[in-house]
Amino acid sequence: MANLFGLDIAKIVANEIKAAGGLVSCTLTHITKGTRTAGDLTGGTNPTTTTHSCQGFVETKTKRMTGTLVEEPMSVVTIIGGSIKPAVVPSPTDTIDVDGVVWTLYELISRDPASAVYEFRGES
């Protein structure tokens, strides 16, 4: 995580939002690509998964459909980077359990330079 003037920005953001009461406890399941099994090149890879506790929330936003003036709703999963224990960078295809609903992370919408907040398009 990035530091600015010796301050852990991601941790400060996580603590302040948590203090405001706007976060939900979540469980992030991070998928790491595996390696091929030796001698079995057509066997695919053996991915590994790890679970991480974190804080975040889900909200509905709208986005404009390409080439039109029509807006469609989309679910946005926001993860507070400083709250991910043990630390990991979330990525598309990871899943996250928010209040008992499992969301698949698809597209990274935004991430600030300090990795304090990640926003993903998600589907449950």
C-alpha cells in the first residue's frame, strides 16, 4: 500500500469510513492462477484460492449504454483496501461475500493511487 509523507493512506481511509459506520464486514475469496501439471499440458491449471476478511459495501449506480442516451443499472462493489486482512490486491474473477450475498467481481471501475478504495462492477 502507498504511503504519503509517512502516512498509510489506505489505513486512514479505512479507519475513518469505519468510524462513520458505513461499512459491512465482507469475505473476499482471491483466486490465484496456478501452474500446469507436469506432463499434462492439456490438463489446465491448478488455481488456488485464499480468503481474506475486509470491509466494503454494495450500491447500485447507472451507466450509459455505449452509443445511446439510455442508462442501465449496475451493481458496484466497493472494497476498502486497508481493511483486507491478510493484504491482497483484489482482481476480476474474485468473489466477495457481502451480508450473505456472494458477488463475482468483473470489471475494475476505479482504484485510487493509494489503493485505499477499489470499485468493481459486480454480479450476484
